[in-house]
Amino acid sequence: MGRVVITGIGLITPLGHSWDDFGVRIINGDSGIKPTQLTDGDREFNIPTARIEDFDPEEELPNCKVASLGRNSHLSVFAARNALAMSGLEGGDVSGLVVGVSSPSNEVLDDGYRRLFSGSGRASPIFIPKAMTNAPVSAVSIDLGITGFSYSVASACSSANHAIINAALYIQSGHAKTVLCGASDAGLTFSNLNAWNGMRVLAQDTCRPFCKTRSGIVLGEGAVFFMLEDQQHAEKRGARILAVLDGWGQSSDSFSMTTPHVEGIERAIFGAVESANWTSEKVDYFNSHGTGTPLNDLAENDALFGVFGKPADKILVSSTKSVHGHLLGASGGIELAATLAAITRHKIPPTMNMVEKDDRINLSVVSENAENEHVKRALSASYAFGGHNTVLAVSAPM
Amino acid sequence: MVEIMVSREDIKLEVLGLINKYSRTPYPNLGEETPIQEIEIDSIDLMEIMFHIEEKYGVGIDDNDISDISIVKDVVDISSRYLNSE
């Protein structure tokens, strides 16, 4: 079986547009969360979000049909170009492409339906191809000249991890040598934020995972792409190996559309550890799903103790959603990036905004006073509405 | 009904702007004689360009007219004809 390594990363996030900027900011605990005012006519909606700033697709994406693409495609193309560039490969060298998404392009749907329902009553000819769920993966395939397999996967907040796992399976099984994968989400629209607010899960101040005074999720946007490669292939061409993807775990709760399920999360964590052939002592860091909702935080706490027993309290845990928000379909991507930052920069990205830890959380949650740590092996977890649980196991290259 | 009078030059500038907007890269020396096939736009992009003209000026352009387009001048002529007809 081929060993899967990561040889490229490209991203655009509320914490920077480059891997270097992101790495510095995520380790420093800089926050990308800001108060945001959204308007629709004379209606206002005020909510904190983690938005990408200073990104003009017309400027940043030369030689790209920007007007024919939605924001999630713009972000995808930008991140994918950078992941490919870091890998040193050309688009024609890449065997295939898998991209996670959680929804069609939100702002394109808004504009299109507004025109239909209250405007001229007509649909733009490019409404469907611009909005469709596979638009980001198609945009990247066209932009980079990737002619092998390409498709999108949609499993809400596990979409990114599922895309990465899909890509890894091709390499592990010997069906591909190089697969570009990642995810994109750009849902910070008046309509989508109001829809999420309808569930009463959005924080009104900021995201405070594992904190006694937490009040929920802060939504963010971004795209993160990785080049996965067969280790021998990478070594043969002298590529820089950022990390090894040692294993992964997947499970379905088969329980509820929205309520986290401890047993399901346990199965995904166990699957990742088992496939990587690790024990609890080998896990230096756990990048949690850590949404900042009581249900998630407690389920995640219980699942880690369920898998590792008492030694779970030795594993350093953080939720980086406290600074980059919840990127929904792309959350697994940005959190794998945060995990890689921990491995390459030898420090745990902190959980910010944790004023007072919830008494029921017994994990070693790393707050802003993080010490230097030599992170060799780490897990990155994403769970999703619908009960899709995914955990990635990554380690520093030998 | 309010009569819409738009100069042919204004329509031409509008069309050229839309073509550049929907192209992968701005076409060098784009002009009225440029064949549509040489510009990096798909047929659906051309429909989108006509859609913008229709929405902006409140006219409806017949599908048959769009299918006859071969050079940029055709787009300008068709748009001009619809905009300045009754």
C-alpha cells in the first residue's frame, strides 16, 4: 500500500492568504472574527463572522473567468493554484481532484432567486453552472488543466475531511500518485447567516469552545487545498514533504440529523488511531471539532475519554474555530492546516476566548498560554450535521 | 411606453465591456470584426451577455437572432436594433 504524504498546501482564510501568514497567525491566536453587519434593503443583521478581507478576484485571479464563477469557486481556484505551486507539480501531472463543499454557491443562489421571485422573473443563463455544487471542483480542473478524475463530495462540515480521505484512498490503493484535494465554503450571506441563526446556534459575541460561557458557533469562509502524493513518488522527485497522512477514521452516527453522538465520534477517532497504528501515548495533539456549542464540546470530551480512557487527559486539545470560525464544508481543511502548523512550527495553536473552562470538560484544553511543544503526531476531527464523523491522523515526516 | 434611445457607440462599448468581463483574458484588439469563435467565451457566456443587455434595457431578444451571431458586430447590431426599435 502506498504511503500518503502532503507535498503542498494552499489556502485563503480569515487568517491570511498564504500558508506562512496563516501559520504565524494561527499559532499566535490572532482572531479573524469580527462584528459584521449584513443588510438586505433596509433590514440589518448583526452577527460576528470570520470573513476573508482584501481579496479581489479580478486582481488575484488573472487568466480566470471570474465573472462566470461564484465566490466559493474564486476561493477554490486561488487556494488550489497555491497548493499546486508549492508542490512543484504541474496541473498535467496531477492524477485527480476531489473537492468538498457543503452547499451550492450561496450568493449566486440569492441573486438568482431574487431576480426570479421579485425581479424580472427570469433566470440568468449562467445561474445553474455558476451555482452548482460541483462548480468549485470544475473551476479548479479547468484552471489547472487537471484531466483525470474530478468530483465534489458533500457531507456538510465533514466535506473537507471526506475529500482528503477520498484522495488518500486513491494513493494508498495505488490508483493514483498525486491527488489535489481540498474544500471551499463562502456562505456569509444575509440569507445563510439568518438561516443558521434560525437554529439558535450562532454566537452573538464570539466563539468560545470548551468555555463555561460559550454561546455557539461563529461562521467563517475560506478554501484550503492540499497536494496528496505517494511517498515514493514524492521522494523520487525530491519534493518537500510537509507531513504524512498516516490514517483516518470515518463513521456515521445513524442517530440524528443534528445531535452529536458520542459513540459515532468514538468510532471515527478509534478508526483513525487504529489505521495509523497509534496508541494514546503517541497522540501529541488533537485539533478538535470544537464548535463552541455545549452539545458538541461535551460529546467530544466524552468520546476522547471513551477511546483513550484516563490517558485522554494527557492529550493536548485545542479548537481553532475560536479564531477562524466554522468554515462548514471547508472546516476540516483549515483545521488540518492548523494541525500542520502545530507540526511544522512546534507549538499548539491555542483555543482563544476560553474565559473559564466548563467544569464538565476534563480534557487538557490549550488556551492562549501555550508552551512550545514538539508535535510529532496529531489528530484533526470534523463531525457534521447528518452524523458524518471524520478524523485524520497526521505526523511529522521522519 | 417609454422609448429607449441608446447610441450605437454606447451599445458597442457596453458589449465590448461585457465580452471582456466574461473572457478568461481580455482579447487583444477586440473590435467589431472579431469572430466570436476566437474569443475565449462559451456559447452560454454569449447568452449571458445578451441577458445583461435584455435586463439592462428591458428588451427581449429572440433566440433565433442570438443563434445567428458570428462576429462582435452582430451582437452590437442586434442589441442596437432591439433597443432602438419600438
